[in-house]
Amino acid sequence: MAREAAEAPAAVGAQFAANRAAVAHLAGILREFQPRAVVTCARGSSDHAATFAKYLIETRTGLLTSSAAPSTASVYGSKAELRSVLFLAISQSGASPDLLAAAAAAKNSGALVVALVNAEGSPLARVAQHCIPLRAGTEASVAATKSYIASLAAIVHLVAEWTGDRDLQRSLAALPDALARARDLDWGAAIEFLRPATSLYVVGRGLGLGIAQEAALKFKETCGLHAEAFSGAELRHGPMALVADGFPVMVFAQHDETHVGLMELAAELGRIGAQVLLAGGSAPGAVTLATERADPAIEPLLLVQSFYRLAGALALARGRNPDQPPHLRKVTETL
């Protein structure tokens, strides 16, 4: 896991170089196609990348973006009406039967199916009209790291080209070096609070929500630590009731319109006794985790890269093997 996460900067750089012409071509197709909406479809870490895609697409294009439930096609056999919709399928393996069924049904209903997939020769890549290879290379650890970051990078690349956002394109050019710096940041101060923990909340908002979801999954699968991800807005709708003295809460905060609210939430959590671990800002009583600054659409990628180093170290501190989580395997094929 540690080795593969460290390979993310090189993988993203190689992805940008190899995909430049194809992504520019697809962006032109999308401008001509003018989708009326976007539907994402994914499982696991890829679905967390889809959450990131939802916020990035909605904030940068104004298009309604929603997540499809693959089982509606694979189990229920329903046929959604998706004419003039962009259907974005995200997968590491491109082999899960439910994802394939959903993508095929979407194409048959008139959607433009685009696959973001690491396995270029996979069935999903063949079903899609267009494929953006993630080019993360072999990933042996069950816990996805560089393929997740590669998924986020491909999403940002596509949106930057689609919208013609020159500032975002310039930020992307600097991403590989920024990822390398983020990898070197030490979040070890969090370990003393999380080693004895039995559960925690992971909080993000907007572009950072998908990162919070990914971190919560990694806490579960690599560290054996029960973690739940919440939007900073949703935390007050019930989950705050479980926060007691010493309850750990990790907050991911990118520097955009959500930042002020997340700092206020972090301060409030501290006042009611939570142990706040804060990445992307500062608040009274919180443990501040060092971060790299960048375009708000890029910062979540840097936050999760720093987090992966912590997750691996915490797993070892808790006596777990992060590469071999119990009851899990690398490729999950659901129906």
C-alpha cells in the first residue's frame, strides 16, 4: 500500500501525458453533445471518486449529476430513460457484472457512456463509447490508493478540458509534483489518538466529501477501525449526538466556499469534547495536520495522498496488515 501510494505522482504524470489528445477530443464531443445531465456509476473507492465528480461537474458546468444504483439494471432489470445523458462509469478492474449491466443499459437507452478504467482491455472499456485509461499500473494491495488518485486526476482533467478552464489546466500541470510533496507530509500526530479508538467520524463537504468517504473506507479495511463519513452539513442532523469527550473526528477542508463553515464546525466539535484532527485549516484545540495548498479542485487529491501515509502507519500501529484486510479481495464482482 505504501509503495503504491508513493507511485501516484508518477502515475498521474504518465496519465496526463498519454491521455492529453484523447481527453481533448472527448471534451470537444461533450461540448457538441451538450448532455442534459450526468449519471455516475461505480462501487467502493470508485464510487467515492464519483462523489467528487458530482461536485466538480455541478460546480463547474451547472449540470445535474446523480449516482446510479447498478442493481436497478443488474438485479431489477429496469430500463432508465437516459437519452442525451452523459453516463460516467468508474472502475479499477472494469469487470464487475452489475457495473457492466448498468453501462450496457445506459448505452442502449441513448446515453453517451464514458468509462474511466484502469484495465484498458476490460469488458467495461469495450462497452463504453469512450474510455479514459487511468494508467495507474498494477496495484497489488487490496486497498486502492494510486488508482483512486488516478481516477480523481482523470475527472479533473476531463472537466478542465470540457469547460476550457485555463487556471485549472495550469494547476493540473503542477499536480504530480504537488502529490509528491503531499506524500512527504507527516500526519503521525494523529496516531496517538486513533490507535486506541474504536470508532470515529470523517467529515468533508462539497469537493472534499468523496475524500472523507474514501478515508472512512480505508480506516475500516486497513486499520480495523469503524469510521463513518459525513458531510459537514449533515453531521448536525443527528450524528452529533454520539460525539462525547475524546471522540475522534477527522475533518478534511479544501479552501473553497465550504472552508469557513468547516472551520466553524471544527471549533464547535472541539467545544463539545471531540478530539478534532484537522487537515486544511486550524481551530481551537484541534490537532492540525500539515497540507499542501492548491486550486480547490486539486486540494482533495493532495489531502487523500497525505492521508494514505497515515492510514498505512496507523494500520501497523494497530497490529494490522494493510495489504491483506480480512475477508476482502482485490477484484470484487457484484451482481
